[in-house]
Amino acid sequence: MHISRRKFIQKVGAGAALSSLPSVTAFSKSSFQEKKLGIALVGMGYYAEHKLATGLQETSNCYLAGIVTGKPEKAEKFKVKYNLPDKNIYNYETFDRIADNKDIDIVYVVLPNSMHAEYVIRAAKAGKHVITEKPMAVSVKECQAMIDACKKAGVKLSVGYRLHFEPFTQEAMRIGQQKIFGKVKLVESSDGFKIGDPTQWRLKKSLAGGGAMMDVGVYAIQAARYSTGEEPISVTAQEFKTDPVKFKEVDETILWQMEFPSGAVSNSATTYASSTERLFISAENGWVELRPAYGYGPLAGRTNKGELNLPQTNHQALQMEDFAKCILENKESSVSGEEGLKDMKVVEAIYRAIANGKKEKIV
């Protein structure tokens, strides 16, 4: 694990049921007497630099307090751009010293998937609350270890499910879970894109844990779950590869079908071969469709009654605001580690179903 991390850093840098729908309104400064929590981003790749660091410029109860990067040039860039003090800039060898830094309340792990568990657990031992990017980890076992470590340390854990704080997604949740058009009968969800650079970490199983399923397939799993407000009980799945060389180590395209306790079913797809981004919820008396459904925005949607006219928001800012609010009010995050664990149980069942060609129970 340590060898893989060093190699990665040298090459590319560190580049239950959903019953309560959070508000889409940003929290006002006065809500917390202007108390702000400091967030340190671990791994300064594209997402951390262009979505999280910028998103933190729009938050009122949390702010960018520090970074962890293996690249000195990145450290200097962020130090200057965001006026970060030297004492709040760490590399992977000095990371554990973050325990002594009172400026940092939250550590946000934005590293390759296989490194999530290690850094979440280390952050928890350092006494910091933690957010980890999705997928939470590369196995159910790792997810549980992360949850246990945070509970033992008395810190809160959240997963970067930004869409839970986004208006179009919240409306899809409301329509499905509150049975606005009657019981949900069928959910179709798909997310994928044509992946580029064949040498990137996402195509290396040791770093990614899997392919399209681990990366964007999680969005389609989430969509089926929050559309129904239920946990799937079984799954069948199929895998396809059109480029066995490029996708030698990880999956390219996976289709899967899930059954839910109410009798609802879902049909989903994820791929690294082409672009797809859709959620369609079919209920007894109507339907709702989001397309685009999972990107950073703008998103769009409609129902059988017409277009959805909802605000476009900064998903990352709202997500981090909500977690800071949870800490300040001593509440559990609606996208806690338990939520990430549920998705990973589905992912493992999908891989089992592909391997044996049979219907797999999700337990």
C-alpha cells in the first residue's frame, strides 16, 4: 500500500433510507455566530483544485484551511492563491502532524479509491472529522473499518455525495419517496463517459479498485436507491468489453438490474466507452426524468406535467456546508459512512453476479 502510494505521488501527484431531504438553501453566517470550520483537502488533483477549493470560496460556515499534496509546486501554488500559512501545508510524510493543528477541523480525502480507507482512518486517529470522496472505499470490509475508526475516535464521517444537496435530485427524491405519482414501479439510471488517457490511475485496479462501476456506476446505484427510498434486495448483472487492452485491469461497461422490497425494479448501466447520463423514474400515475442527471451542472429535468424549473447550485459548496452544519449542531450527516457502505454492498453483489451469472442477494 505504501509503495503504491509513493509511486502514485511521484507520477501524478495526489491529483438510512433517504427519508430526510436536506434544504437547498445555503446556511447563513448568523446561524452559527459566524463560526467557521477549517477544511484540509488531501490530494490536489482536478476535483480538489477546480471544484472543492473553489466551492469553499462560496461557503459561510467552513473554509479552505490547509492542503496535503506530494508536489511542492502545487503546495506553493495553493499557498499563494489561497493565502495558506506554511504550517497548514502538509505532504504525505508529514500528514499525521495534522493532529496538532487547531486550524483544521475537517479532512477531505480526495485521493485514488484504494487510498481512501488509509487516509480516513489516519485522519480519524488525528481527531479530525472526515469527508471521503466516492466510492467510499474499494470493499465492504474497508468501509466498515472506516466507520469503526471514526466512531472510536468520536469524529463524524461523510461521503462526498454532492447530489443529495442539489435541487433537481432532491425533487426526484421527493417525487419517488413521497409517491407523488403513486408507487415507483421502474427506475432507469445510467452514467458513463468515454475515458481518455490509458495510463491514468482510474484504469489501474490497484488504485481504482474497479473501472466504470467504481467511478460513475455508484451514481446510478445511488439514483435507484434514492428514487425508491428503499434498499435493493437482489441484483443480476452483465459485463461487456470492446477494448480488452485498454480495460485489461478494470471493467469497461456493466449493466445491472435490481429488485426492491416494494416490487419496484431498476435497470442501470455504467460505462467508460461512451457518454450517458440519465435518471428516469416511472410510477403508477406519472414519471420524472433528469438529463443531465449527475454532472456538476447545469442539470435539467421534467415530469409528465412539464419542465422542472429549479435553481442551479454549487453542489460541492452545499455539500460541505451541510457537513459543517452537522458538526456544529452535533448531528449525523445524511450522507454518512453508512450510506457509502450500502453502495459498496451493492457494488460487491454486482461483481459477484457477473462472476457467477446468477442473481445475487444484497446483504
